[in-house]
Amino acid sequence: MSAENPTPEHRIALFQRKEVRRVLHANEWWFVITDVIAALTDSVNPSDYLKKLRKRYPSLSEAFQGGGQLVPPLGLRFETPGGPQPLQCWNTEGIFRLIQSTPSPKAFLEVA
């Protein structure tokens, strides 16, 4: 997949004018979790932000492990500057749970 010609299964979504990579997997959209965090928080290190968020909210951390009623995130392959890599992705329900746990005015604007 190239950035210029994404396949129908790989598309870029825009959230607050930031790119969020997504892929169609098992007939549902899965979104790159760190892209969503970056769009919501403007964090320069979304992976670290996510790690702290999971420590702050044990129920979110549990959801990442498949606890509760959510499907756990999956490592799905994306083209990156360093070549194809598995990136942690979550389906729409999981992303909504993530947005609910993210202390950001942008999260509240989008969910409301």
C-alpha cells in the first residue's frame, strides 16, 4: 500500500484535521490507537501517553487485555517509513471506549 494509492481496505481518516490510519479487517474498520491518541491530545509521544492512560484507568487496561465486553486490540500490518509493521488497532467500539477515557476537550466534542 502506498500513501498515494491506498487499497480499499486501507484508508486514512481525518479527525480534528489529523490523519488516523485505519484498515478494513473482518468486515469492520480498525483504527491505529496511537493515531487516535495523537489526534485527541496533540501529544508528541502518543505511545507514552497511552501507557500512562492505561495506568490511570485500570478498566481501560483490562479492556486492552480482552476484559469486559470489548474485543482486545489487534496488531495489524501497515506501511510505515521503516517498512511494513504491525500497529496496535482497535475496532470502533474499542476506540469509543478509548475516547471516553481520554481527558481531552476534543474527545468530548466528538462523542457528544
